[in-house]
Amino acid sequence: MGQFTVLIIVFLIFAFVLQVDFIFYIVYICLGIFAWGRWMTPRILRSVETTRAFNDHAFWGEKVPVTITLRNTSRIGLPWLQVRESVAVNLMIQQSASQVLTLRGRETLSLIYSVQARRRGYYKIGPMQLKTSDLFGLFPEQNKELQADYLTIYPHIIPLNKLGLPSRLPFGTIGSKQRLFEDPARPMGVRDYRSGDSLRQINWKASAHTRTMMVRTNEPAISLETAVLLNLHLGDYIWPDTHRTSEWAIELAASLAAHLVQERQSIGLITNGIDPLADSEPSFDENSGRLLRRFAKSIEHSTGRPPEIPPRPGRSHLMKILEQLARIEADNSIPFATWAPSACSHLTWGVTILVITPRGDEATCHTLHHLVRTGYNPILIVTEPDADFGKVRDRARRLGFIASHITEQKDLDQWQRPLPIQL
């Protein structure tokens, strides 16, 4: 602006010295531009309305279109407008989210770009910076910011086949080969009367037709009320790649929950991990845009424990579980052997507990044996490689529960469906 003022003064001196009307005309034009720019530039962004619209929840692998709408409510156009959108690197932008454009009076423009959900988490989309000034750059640039929005990416869900999990609950919707319980709502046929059969089970029409006492038979079924007990205490992980192992445990928990909800069963989630969003001072990584957890130095200083999700059926309940699994992180929380008994104390008798933990050491097995004696049905799922897992399986059998070794996706081949799961 200082150079422009000097230029006007020089032209004005020449105009008075030479008495040339054309030079006076140039001076008047420059003064008009200066006065207009000085008045208009500070107000130029007040008339620009900005909005950002996108689906704030996405499944792993989905492409999420983001629409930015710019609307100029004034009759006066903007000669240039720089739009700079901040987006996480991990989201893999398909198109550039930053542009320089012209916005005419009363004009509305839409900028569309896509992000791709490649990793579970809670991400920041934005903030968006708007920058403009007068056409000649005489005055300082004006800035406006559109606050950030947030995107939740659910964990990767692996399609599963029938799990074949045992249950201690007598009635339900899953057919079973266990002949101990029969569901009266699932008639299967008739058979000859045997000593000890209840009179309520007699099929009188069939008995009259065959002139022999016949008894109704029902298909056996179980009710698989299940809770996923997810161990994310860093001290229980000994494998060098702790991050990969803990991420696999979360992915496995999400896949089991999705399968059981699809089978119309109740599912809950209990974890000793940390929800960074519940922290008193959550922070985002500058490069990835992902919500991060600042690790606590001790258990006493560890905050952000997520609430327990009790077993419930239904897709909306599954979304609640997946949202928590999207944000959860491994941390220096309570060790599994100390935490598990009290964490399960509120569950009802006979509930199947899918215990997802990195190791099947002796302390872990004795903790699950305590759950067996309490009346629960724990199933141990170990996620870290273990060359001596046969010993863990034998120990689990002696203590009254089942143990499985699932360290990667190929270990789930016997559970996978031919078609993708529909949530």
C-alpha cells in the first residue's frame, strides 16, 4: 500500500506540473480504487457462507465424498478466493481440496473431493481456510476459517461362518446339536411315547391316528448371549509388533460382534483399552489427522476408560460397539488378571465371554477358570504367535473352557462366508 501511495503522489505532481488532464484522470481512478478497496476489503468475507457436508461414519474401505459449499450473499463479487482444506494424510485424498477461484455476486459454488477409509479411527476433516483481498493486492489479506468436522471409521470386519460356540442358556434362535435343551417354539416332528415323558408333550391327533401314544419333538436351540472381553493392556503384549497385534485384536472383536448380531444374538463389549475422545485433553496427530492417545506413565494416571456396553441385540447396538472399537487404543491400563473378574461381575449367569487377549499364559488361564466357576462360559482367543499353544489348549481343557489360537486372518478360514456380510 505504501508504494501505491507514493505512485499516486508522483502522478499528482506530474499532473500539476504538466497540467495534463489525462494524468489527472489516472489519479482520480487510482484514488477511487484505493478508497473502494480500503472500505470493501475488511468486509469482503463477511458475506461468504461456507458449509461442509459428508457422512461422518464410514466402514473400512469406503469412499466418503465431502462437499464444500461456498455462497456469496452479497451482490459484490470476489475477484479471487483461495480455499485451503486440511485433510488427514491417512485418508488418501482422491482430488485436491485446495483451489483458487472467483465468486460472483449471489453465486453458489460446490467443491467436491473424496477421502478413503483405510484405517480405523477418529479423524479430523478441516479446518478450512478462506483467504482473499482486493484485486491489486493493495491491502492485507483477509482470512476466514470453517471449523473442523470429524469422521469415524469403523474397524475392518471379516465375514464369518457359523462359529459353533457353546452356550449355557437353554432357549434361543440358533439351531444346535446339543440335545440337552429343546425349544418348544421349534417343532420338529413326533416319536413314540417313552416312560417319563410329560403328558403335555403328547400329540393327541397323531396318537389317535396311529392308535399309539406319540410325543411331540422340538428342535434343540441355544441363546448365545455373548460379551467380548477385549484385553488392550500394553503390559500383556510381548510380541515386538504390539501395534499390529492390538489392531488385529480390535478387528477380531468387531468381526465377532457383527456376526453374532447378524445371527440375531445379544452382544456386549468390555475392554480395558482407552478411548482418547474421553480424555481430558484429546489431541490429533498433525500428519495423519487421527485422534491419538497420550500414553499414561502409570495406571493411576490413566484416564479415558470407555464405558462397558452390556449385551443387547440389534443393528443399532452393533453400531454403538463399532463406534467404540473405532476409537479405542491400547494403553498402560489395568492388567488382564486384575481387571477381568471385576469387569464381568455384572454379567448374568451363563453368558458366553469371548476373551480376546495376546497370551494364554498360566495367569490368564486361571483367571478364565475363575469365570467358569462363577457360572460363565469363557472362550479364550489368543492373538499373539505361540509355538507352544498346544500346552495352552490342554491346560484350558483341564480348567473347563475352550482355547483358540487366531493370530491372522487365515486362521479364520473355517469361519468365513462365501459372500460379504451385510450390516
